[in-house]
Amino acid sequence: MVKAELMENTPVTHETGLVNVDNVPDVDTALEQWNAYQALCKGLLNETDYQDIVVKEKDADGNYVKVTRKFKKKSAWQKLSRAFNVDTHIVDRELERTKMGRVREAYYCVRATLPNGRSVESDALCSRSERGKDKVSDHTIMSTAKTRATNRAIAELIGAGEVSAEEMGAEKRLVESQSKFLKEGE
């Protein structure tokens, strides 16, 4: 979930009738900024900041094939967070426990903020019903949800729009009726 504030009194230009685009870069500037981000990633990140994950993608003929892709891990998002001077803050946290008191599912909402005040809130879950999570510690369920929410907030804030390795590894096997948090959103 991404929360955004609607700015009231948004200036409208009389020539176009659209929102003032003075702050929107032209194509050359946008490409220059994207290339600067790519160069930053190449200079700042190394092989240990990526995880190879096999995913299914459509080929040119429309058939699904397995492809190995690199996804940024937590260490990459932390380095980028530091480079952009991003501040993160936990906004909300909820835990669903089993009858025995173990954490069945964890939900986190994290706000990431730039020094100029721009911010994004993003949330994430981690559940024991995910592949490989049935026998892990309560801490692992909680920290994985927090890491997913934090990585997502940082990625959305800096405009990378990428999925982190922690999310790709989830391979969601949740059945909606099993998830307290998914049921509430219906």
C-alpha cells in the first residue's frame, strides 16, 4: 500500500489547463537522472548486494521460460538509502500469533523520507505459509516483513521501482483465508 498526500491549491497553467509542469524534467534531463542512478548503482553496489533468482518470463513467442535475474538484496537498499540520505521509520506493525504464541504472520508499514520532505509509506507481510518459512524463528518472520516493507519504501521513494530479492524469494503460497491481514482488506 502506498500513501500519498493530495496537494491542494496545485497551480494550473492557463495555457494548457493542466497541472503546472515546471517541476517535471524534460526527456533529456530525465534520461540524465536515470543514467546517474544507474552509474551510482554500478559504483556503489557489488556482486554481494545481488541475489540470482530464477523467474518465469515470456519469450518472444509468448511461451514461459525460466530466466535467471539479479535482484537487489537488503544490503543494496541500505547502501542506496545512505547515498540518498533516506530516513526510514516504522509506522505500523501487527503480529498474528498461533494458539501456542508463535508468530504466524507479521505486517509492517514503513515510511521512507528524503531530506526535502518527500515521503512514501509501504507495507509488507511475511507468513509461515510461505515456502521455507514454516520452521523459522519468530524473529525471522518479523524481520523479513520489516525488510520487505523498508526495501519497498526506499525503492518507491528514489524511483527505482524494483522488487527486492527478499520479496522475490517469498513465492507467495498464501491462501487468502489463512491470512488475517489479507482478509481485512477485502
